[in-house]
Amino acid sequence: MRSIIIPLGILLLLLTGSSIPAQVMEEDEFFTSALQRFSDKDDAAKPSVRIVQEYDDNIGLEPGYLKEGSWKTLLIPTILLDFPGEQTRLFLEYTPTFIFYYQRDDELDINHDAVVKFSHYFTPRYWVHLNDIFLRKEDPQDIPRPVIPQERNADYNFNRAEFIFGNQLTKKIIWGIEYNNERFDYDKSVMRKYFNRTSNVGEATFRYELNPALRLNGSYSYRNTDYYQSDSDYYSHLIRGGFHYRIAKRLMARVWAGYQSQHYDSGQTLTGPYLEINLEVTAIPELYFGVAYWHKIEDTYEITHRGSLENGVKGTMRYRLFPRIELVLDYLGIFSYYPSSLNVEGETIAANAAFWRLNGALDFEVREETLVKLGYIHTENSSDFPDASYYRNQVYIELNQSF
């Protein structure tokens, strides 16, 4: 688990609907459809039903000698309500996920994702957004990053509320402020003691459009995270600047660079540079490449010593083989260095963790509202922490019917 340092709501202020926000280019959040759709265009969302049949050879994310496999069936309906107005809009989404395991004592998990988004434009130049997202996760399996073993089978509730104010000061300058509140609540008492937390985050940001091809961005954010019963409370600062530059018709670059610091009540302090680089290339209309790299300080939710220096790499390729068939390949790698997190014979020493995931899929567009997907996912986590290393293979077929 982790708190998200850069709040996603500011995307609504800074970026056009067709852009992928730099703040989430590494896709390091582990939430599913509801959180991802937080930054999507509402008119692109449709009510749908997804049915997935999958074989997972490590349903508990356990080390190799303990891993257990099972077939799974997932039923994922999505219900949407959209109330657009001339100046005010209300958008609601609810997505339950029913996961049936064929070979597990507890056969059924039920997750819930719910989103409420409210927007009001006082004038075309002044607006507010009020958003709330609620997630209920049982034995979360969709965690695309390294976590400690206790978090892999821990039921929890998550809620985030956001308030965003934006102002188009001039034709070229937009600025905004945001406050959001995040809360994690775990079911088990031992998890509540060490992982229940509340975060308050404030951010100020601006965008200056030099010309249609180049815009400059800047932001400052402050986070304060309070834990239920532990010495893990911390506060952090992040100041950064960047640009969004369309170098050529088919080549676009986004860069953020800055400085961040995290200060823990345990006495630990981590400071250092912050960097995100993202390149997108559409070589031909049928072929798209995206590559990204980031370096940052990340909170890890380790019990005693916290914080890691994280380097991440992401790559995406989309190739339309035929008018209705597309090949998609995704790679995600997260490499973490913990300055003083591993306890060996009473002494804390540095530790490392390397997480990577490869995802390949063929998408068949049977008709406009019907999609069939065949996919394979390989995940590995190599870690110095006890019992944290594992590998996992998933093979699935998915039917997605939208309405």
C-alpha cells in the first residue's frame, strides 16, 4: 500500500482530455477502474459488463515453495449516471467485482468501487470540482508494485475526498489549488495498528502555454500522513516544474523535475531530486510507443524504518494488426532502494527490491460495443525482505460488453 503523493484531481485543471497526465504516467496506483476513470473523459465511459475467465498460478502472491494456483471467474458490471448541465455536472459510477475461486477455501471475494464527481463553472474562467472515491478491497490481487507480505491478504476500505478550485487567469495562464483527504481502514486489528492512516494533501499549481506546441507547468504540494497506532507519521514537501512539448506531429515529450523531502516521526529524513520523463511516439497510425522513467522518494509503509529511493521504467506498445485486432504489450519495472529498512541481528542495514510485470494481450473488436481479449501477465518481485519475493503467471480471456 502507499499514499499517492501527487493528487490526481489536478489533472482536470492542467491537462487536455487527450493527454496522459505526467503525475500518473508511471501508473503506480494499484486501484482499479474507478480510480483510473477519475482522470478519464466522462463521455468516454459507458455502462458495461466484463466477464473474465483466468488461471492464476499464485493466488496468494506467496514465495515459490508456498504458492497455490486456481482458476478464477470474474464478473464486473459498471453502472453510470451522468447529469450534465450548462454550468453544473454530476457524474456517478459504481463497479462491483465478484471474484470466484475454484480452488480456495474462501471461494468468493467481492470488491466495490464507487465514484462521485461534481463540477460547477461559475464562469468559463472560474470553476470548482468536488470528488469522492470509495474502494472496498478483499484480498487485493491487483497491486502492481512491491508490497510487504502482510498487505497481500488484507481486506480494507479506502476513501478519498477532493476539493479543487481553478482559474483561467489569462488566455495563456491557468492556476489552481487543491485539498484532498485520504483514509485507509483495515479489517484486521494487527493491520489497523500499523497501516490505518489518514493523509491530508494540499497542492498549488499553474500552467503557462507559450504556444500551441509548448506549455510550462509548476506545482508545490504538502502531505501530512497520520497513522493510527505507530511511530510512522510523516510529512513531505514536493516542488517541481516541467514542460509538455509536442516536438513533432507524432512525437510528444513530458518532463517534470524538482526536489522532495520526507520527514518521519521516527527520526528518519529522506531528501533528494524528483524526475519524470515521458515520451510518446506514433510511428504510423497503426503503431504507438510510449516510454517513461521516474525517480522519486516513496513511502513504503514498512513498520520501523520507512521510505525508499525508487526508480521506475514503463513501456507500452500498441499495434493494430487488422482493423478489428490490436496487439498490446506493457512493461512496468519498479526498483527500490531502502537506506535502512532491513533488521539483521539487531542492526538496520540497506535493502533492495525489484518488481517487474509484463502484460501482453490481443484485443478483438467483435463489433462496436463488444470486445474480446486474450491475455497473459507475468509478475516477479525480488526482495531482500523475508518472504516478500514471489513470481506469478496469469492467463485469461475476457468479454467486455458496453451499452
